[in-house]
Amino acid sequence: MANTTSGAVIFDKTFAVDEIIEEAYERIGSQVSSGYQLKTARRSLNIMFQEWGNRGLHYWEVGETDINLVEGQAEYIFFRATSDGTSAVTTPANTYGVADVLEATLRTSRTAVGQADSALTKIDRSTYSAQANKLSKGTPSKYFVQRFIDKTTITVYPTPDSSNAAKAVHFFFLKRIQDVSGTYTDATDVPYRFVPCMVSGLAFYLAQKFNPQLVGQMQTLYESEFARALSEDGSSTSVHITPRIYYRGK
């Protein structure tokens, strides 16, 4: 009689923070024996997640939402420091972790009937600065993103006029990875593909503090596993290759 399987594929969510820390310490030949060891490991894990933000786009942290346009208002603010969704200007729900705006469209309707999107062009600071009259009203065709310490702002140009007040900007945004809290039985905000490199990365960080002779070995393993996880992240698309035809001139 064949053995049965577990029937579950939830290891990434049942693998709690305390187990991640325990596994990382074991990899550098140590054991968790004090509250300080838990605290310093949690701090290292949060620092590592911050560093992951510098390594490219993480597709599991891409979200989408709408912002309602207001006549005469060019700038819209998304606070990153709070989790209650409050803002002095506007903050759609669950966008307090906006790190960047990836792409945006002007949406004329949000109902199934009559919805129409038109692409907005993302411009840099120099291009926006060169606009002669930034408060001129019309139909927005461009947007400019600024990323500050505590907030991210999106500025549309031209400034919406009365005919665009009922429209919205639909955009895809990049969120920050959620922090690891002091509740060590929580799961991390990381998909199963990144669990191996998360543990290897934490072991590398802990080796720098508790077992320096293993730093090189842990770093090599970490970078190798991170590269494999990053190559697997995202979604595949069809690729069509068309040969280029040259005609010899007479």
C-alpha cells in the first residue's frame, strides 16, 4: 500500500518567524538561548527585507488601485509611515506601503459598461520641471512620481479640469515588504519561492555578528539561492522572434 501525502502546500505560511530564526542560527552552529538573540535576529531580518528593495522588482508586492481626480489638484499623496490609511490629501485603502508607481492609466469609468483606459506617460523630474504652466487645466496625459522618506507622491499634468473630476487614475504600484513584528509566531510577507534564500540570508547576517569565519560561505549560499528565486519570480509571456530581412542595394 502506497504511503499518503500531506495534501498541504502551506509551508511558507506555517513556517513562523521563530522557526526561521532557529533554522538560521543552526546553520551557523548556534542555538537560540536568549531573548536578545531573537531580537537581534528579527532586526537583521527586517534590515535584509529593506535591502531586498534595492535588488529589483518583487512581483508578489505589486498592487493596483484607483485615485479619484479632483478638479485643480495636481498632487496626490500616499503615506508610507502609517497603516490606518489616513492622509492629509488622499490615500486609497491599503496603499500606505507604496514605494513606487510602476504604470498608470486615466480611467473614465470603473463600471463594466463603458470603462475606458488611456495610458499616462511617466516623466522624470527634469521633464516635469520644464513644463511652463504646471497648473494649466485639462485632461491629464503625464504623471511624475516623487519618493520621500515617509510618503510617495504622484503629480499629474495637466491639472484635472472639471470634465475630468469624475475620472480616476488607475495605477500599479510597488509595495514594501511588511516588517517582521515582535510576534514570533507570525508568518513573513514572503512567498514560498523566497523561503530558502530568506533563511540563507538571515544566516549570512547572523554570521557577521556571531560566527565571522562562516561569512564567506553563508554569503555564497545566500546569493546563489536569491538569484534562483529572483529568476523564478514574475510571470512568463509568449515570445515571438521575427527575422530581420535585408535587401542588398544595387
